[in-house]
Amino acid sequence: MSPGPKKTPSPTGRTTKRPDSAGRSRIRQIEIRTRRLVNTLFSGDYKSSFKGRGIEFLDVREYLPGDDVRTIDWKVTARFGRPYVKKYAEERELVVILLVDASGSDRFGTKRLFKLEQAAQVAATLAFSAIRNNDKVGLVFFTDHIEKYVPPKKGRVHVLRLIRDILYFEPEHRGTDAGQALEFLMHVLKRRAIIFLISDLMGDSYRPEVIRQPLGIVARKHDLVVVSVSDPAEKELPRLGLVEMEDAETGELATVDTSDPVLRKRFAASQSARQEATERLLRQIGVDHIPVSTAEDFSKKLHQFFQKRARRYR
């Protein structure tokens, strides 16, 4: 019998499987695709969508006709007897945090990809966009516990490590507590960051009345963006007859008649109402939302998001 996959320690004591050759090829394919998107479709979008922390004083130079008189450095002007103005530059370096829901429900999919795989591709695109602009990227995995924290760094090798973690990390728990994860970031992030919460938004901790306060607190200090990853079967039950279904986060089993029209209608209405409530909440607290599905290419939704953000800053 061949030995099981090797494991490497993580900063929090959790473990990530070391991928075999097929796994390494999988990571490489994600890198190739997402870097191509970053260098073509998203070229310039990221930088114009996220502003730096402000302006930083660089130097002074002699005044030229047309310069804003408010930038005149009066002390230097008095010293040299002719007008000088201050030169500024935008403090560009940003910190991007990928806050990834690692609960069991993300390991589900009925169409092109599992939700986890789609999440990895979105995260990789965001991460490569960040390092292309010399920004740092960090990662937090959470369930109903903080499973793993990878501090922000730069570089391709670091991003590949994050992709590997998203695909192969094995959490110790299965539930979800998004509020706890958001609170954790408020403690570890010392300055303003861009936080992408990547999740299927399933579980009681995402109910609007539960998540409103944690989201609002974080959004007041940081630039928070919610990336919701869904699968068509979560909106409308497939007709499979009697099916024993397991709750991916609690492990509870139940037999469900998926062909029952009353059940199907009730299920679809419940999911639609929950989605509308979530979208309404995010609008109310000023948090951007990127909805992506396992049934479609995520790049279009991400491109639309970048363009919308860029227009906001023009």
C-alpha cells in the first residue's frame, strides 16, 4: 500500500496536504489561466479599482505657472527667496487579505467545478493582481474556528503557496462562524486593508441579523468585498427522487424527496429570499458583492466588478 499524502506544518499548527504530480499540475493550470487574465483582461483594472492609503510627501521643486498655490512650501520659499511647491506621491502599497470559508459546504459542486475550485481561481486572480502591483497578500482560513493564518507577503512563490493551501488545506472543524473570522482580522490587521470574504454564505452565521454587525464593524475600517460562490443545485433541487442528504457543515443526515413539487417550490423560494436579504444587507452597509457560480466563468463577473470600482474613483 502506498503511503498517504505528506503533510507540512502550517503557522497555526494545522496541516496542508502536499499535492502529488497531478495536484501540482492543477495548481500550475490555475496559475497559467489566472495570470493570463491578470495580464490581459484585468490589466490596469485592479490598480484603478483600489486606491492607496493616501499621499506621501516626497520633495520640493520650484513653482511653475499653473501650480496650485496651496502646495507652496512657505518656509522653503522664504529661505531661497523664490516660490517652491511640495511634491507628493500616492502611498500605493496595499495589503490584500483573502478570508476563505473552509467549511464543508464549499466542497460541493454539480456543474463545471466544485465551489472550492472556483474559489481558488477567484483568489488566485485577486492575488496575482495584487502582487503585479507590488501589494502584499495574506490568507485566513476559517470554519467555526480560525483554522490558519498566512501573513501578507509578496511574490509568485507566496501566491502559489496560497493556491495550494486553498485547494488542499484540511480544516479540523466543519461549521462556520464568519463573525469570529472578521473579529480576528480586526485584531491582527494594524492598518487599513482590502479584505475579500470568499464563501458560499451558507450557515446560520451568515443570516443577515447575525452577520450585520461584524460586517459593518470591519467595513468601517477596511475595504471589504464579499465574493459569494454558489452552485445551481443550491437554488433549485435537482429531480433525483428520494435522496439521503448530509448537511456538509453539521454532518446530519435526512431523507428528502427531491421530486416533491411542494418541497421544490418551498426550497427555491427560501433560497431566493435568503439571497435577496443578503444582497440588501450588503447594499445597506456599503459592502461590494461579487456573485460567482460553478456553472459559469467567473472572469466576467470579476471584470465587471473592477470596472464598476474604477468608475467610482474617476
